[in-house]
Amino acid sequence: MQVPQKLVAFANVLIRLATLGLRFLLSFYVIKYLGYDAAGVYGLTVGVTGLAPAVIGWGLNYFVAREVVGLSPAEAAIRVRNRLFVTIVSLSLATVLAVVLSFYLHRSITTLYALIAVLVWLETIGLDLHLPLIGLDKAIVANVLVLLRSAAWIPFVIGLGLLFPQFRSIETVLCAWIVSNVFALVVLGIVARKWKLGSVLSRDVDFDWITNRLKKSWHIYVSDVSLVGLMYLDRYIVSFFLGLSATGIYTFFWSLSNSLQTLVSTAVVQTALPVLVATYASGNREAWREALRVEFIKVVSISTGAAVAIFAASEVALRYMAMEGLSEHRGLFLLLLAAAVLRSCSDLGNVGLLSTKKDASYAAINTIGVCLSTAMTCVGIVAYGLTGAGIAIFLTAIILLLMRAWFLAGAFRSAGASHSSDGGA
């Protein structure tokens, strides 16, 4: 029986709301009980696990996510297996390089660094599996796995820290995160048993597929690195100029505002991907145009409402937990929330460009964006401190949204012209 699309979207929103609610709790727990420095370390760790999949991903997920649309799980597994082969090789080489550099620079490999390395492995593999599941229209499975690996462990680690103060450490948080990642992989293995993947996975790796995609992916790779750079490089710039404590404050508010973008991505953007790709591929440009317009209306309404709700809930939580000291950075928070609304619209714009196969435009905008964001963040921090970082992120979001809107407007005009021509015929 076919599950209604609205019901699927609602279920995805509920799952992500649970994930985001738990991540909210973790943000408050870390900054209140572990301190600003620990919050800074946690924020930088999140940045590493976000940057690594793009840096060693070589742009292949872009092709996998698009190519699996309309395939069966068994057919899609061939491409996913090829992609994971590249991932494992890349992670292995990156790990060896990191160890060699540590010895060369006379840096000791601490427990904290080892835990972060394990998380990089697990989160990279998790993302490589998540995107094909979305393309296969199995968003519920994908988001349940995100809940398991990203948030299901949070109540346990918070409870442990509150009951036993000796466990109030960033290492305890990372260990719990690792265990949940492993558990999520086990659950996926159990779910995948009914997809009959045994014969597929026993085949040889398709090196021709890998070589062919790598030849085409260089601009997508630059784009992917730029896209995650837009999300995570700012915290490293804050750390460089203002120190670890300021990074903790910045990443705390960034986490709260980014939850808005994550929610909208789950509720609208992820489910729009297969719809827009299939509609554009069908040749009905007017249907694609209307579908994209409807999705934009959803993004604007949901993101704006979520921004108001997140700000109100955060104000109440900060007062209830006697964390008024963070309230002096309310201006930074509002700027980051506004930027998150704009980035949510940009995310849908990226999906629109992806569906039309405008790979060069997609890559160019993202590359320009990370360069612009880096420069503006440096200038903003030097001039206005933490608030300057928020101003830079907000202005960058406006500029990139306008650029994507310009490219999509061209696609709209093409769709309209095509429709008029068909009508005249």
C-alpha cells in the first residue's frame, strides 16, 4: 500500500523534531555543565565531522543521490557499494596522513583526538548511506537512523552527567555519540536484510563507474567542500580570532539556529528532491515550475514560523536555567536565525539547480559563497567581534539566495517559454 506523501512528510517532521529537541538539550547541557571551552571543543568536533565527508567525498554523493532515484534498493546498492569503497580508501589514507603529521609536528595523539577520528569515520559512512536512502524515497528510514546516531544517546549522557559529576566531560559525550553511530549501522543492516542485497554486494567493485564519475565530479567536489565550508568554517575563524570560549558561545547559538535549517530540510527539501528530479526528467517543464513554486512557499512559511518558535523557546530556557549571561548575545542569535531562514530557501534553490542538471551553476555559486563568507567573517569579527560574525553570515546568506534566485528565474522563463511554444503548436 502506497503511503500518502503528506503522511510521510509529517512523520519525517516528527522524527526530526525529536532529534532537534534532544540536540537542544545537549547544547544547553554542554554549555551550562561542561563550560564554554568544552562547548567550543564540541562545536569544532561537529565542524570536523561535517567537513570531512565533503573533503574526502570527491563529489560522488551528488551523482549517487541523483542516480538512485527510481531504482530498487538492490539496484541502488551497486552504486552505494562503489561509493563506500572510495570512502573507505579515502578515510584510511586520511587517517594515516593525520598520524604521520602528528609525529612530524611532535603532537601527541590524545584520547580526545582518537575519539574525534572515530567519529569522522562513522559520520562520513553514515552520510554516504543517508543520501541514497533519501533518493530511494525512504526518508523515514533515513531520518530514524539520523535520530539514532545523532540524538538517541543524549538523554543517557545527560542523565549520567547529572547523577555522576565525574562523567561531565566532552570525552563522555563523544563516546556516547560513537556507540549510537555503531548501533544505527546495526539497525540499518537488519532493515536491509529484506532488500535481498547479498548477490549485489558480492559483485566486484565497478571501477569504470568510479573512474567515470570522478572525471566529472571535480567541480561538484569543489562545490561540496564550499557548501560545507559555508556551514562550518566560520567557527574556526571565530576560534582563531576570539578563542575557545567565544567559539563555545558562537556554536551554541549556531546549533540552535541551524536546527531550523535541519527541520526545513527534512520537512520540505529532502522530500522535494525526488519530486523535482522526476518532474523535470519527465519533460513537463510547467509541472516542474509549479512544483518548485509550491515548495518555496512551504520553505518560507515553515522556516519563518520555526524561527519565531526557536527564539521564544530559547529565551524561556535561558531564563529558566539561569543563563542570562548568554542573553547579551541576543543580537548574534537573531542574525543567525535570519540567516538560517535564508539558507533554507537557498537549500531548495540548490535542489532546483540539481534537478535541472545545472551542475556548473550549482558549483559556481557554492564556491563563490565560501570565499565570500570567509572574507566577510574575518572582516566582521575584526570590526565587531562575535556580532560581526553574525552580520557576515546574514549578508552572505542574502547574496547567495539572490544568486540562486537569478539562475532559477532563468529556468522559470525557459519553462514558461517552452509551455507557450507547446500551446501555440
